[in-house]
Amino acid sequence: MDFSSKLLENAVYEMSQLPGIGKRTALRLVLHLLKQSEQRTEQLSSALVQLRSTVQFCKNCHNISDTEHCEICANPKRDASLVCVVEDIRDVMAIENTGQYRGMYHVLGGKISPMEGIGPQDLTIASLVSKVHKGEINELIFALSSTMEGDTTNFYIFKQIEEFQIRTSTIARGIAVGDELEYADEVTLGRSILNRVPFEGSFNSN
């Protein structure tokens, strides 16, 4: 792709580094920004810089937050003894949109994937086990995607907390095998949370 401007080329290159954005799409986005007012572009730039420099992770659940504790963890009306284990913030948002869940979350920051070099030590599993050890949790809901990586992560966590004999469950398989939570419709996801099944039984039957 030939560019008449080095500045344009640099902007397109940086934009194309975003996931799912090819060079043609990046060029279209950059040209769109050029048509906007300078103030609009500066607002976008400022929002991204502020996000990167000041965003925090909740000390309790590891969700993205503006403060030390996210709004969910700071809400006294939430059930702190019920914790839903998810991969990232997109899953938190998907479950919250159902309006069917009133417990807390624990964001792992990914899934165990040897192929990608991601092991248990790269996730927030240790802090989750610590919360279970302290007796703060009565039930864990495994809500990772029903992929091989998701099932491996669920099973690894289960083995780490098995001795504590707390209740463990997994969302019902209304979510198709291989699907990601963020793409599930709200009704299906809500029913999967409400109709969760014991985790141990879920893998014994497979």
C-alpha cells in the first residue's frame, strides 16, 4: 500500500496493530479521523492516554476499575459469598447485562493455554484460592467458555480448591460448546447462570 504521506502511513500502521483491524480498515478509520474536527481527534487521543495511564484493577476481583475497588465489589447489596469465575471484563459485562446475577466476580485475566504459553501462574488463580482458603466464599460458579482451554482452567482451579469442600458449579450448557460468553444472547446466558449445575458432575458425565 503506497502512501503520499509518512504521517498517514505511521497512523495507519499503528491503527492496524489493533485486533481485527487490517490495513484497509485502518486507512478508512484514519481518513475518517482526518475529516473530523481537531478537537474531536484530541478528545479521542486524550481518552486513550488517560485510560492507559490511570486505569486500575480492582484489588478484590481484578476487574477493570476507576478506583481501588470496582462498583460491583463496593456494592453492599451483592452476595460476597457467591463468586462467578470469568476470563475477562467482557464476560462480566455480558453476565451483568442479563440482570440475573447478584453475586461477585473473579476475573482470571485469561485461560490456561500451553499452546500460547499461558500457565496458571500467569492468571489470578492464586488470589482466588486464597479467598477460598479464608472462608470468604460459599460457592464458585465457573463461567469460562466451553472450549478445551476453558475446561482445562476450570478443572485446574477445581483441583486447587477441592480440599475446602465448597460448592462448585458451572453454567448450564445452554451456551454451545466452543462459544464465548460475550457473544451469547442475554436470555440464554441468564438462564445458564440460573440453571447452573454442580461442576464435579459436569465433567464426570463427559
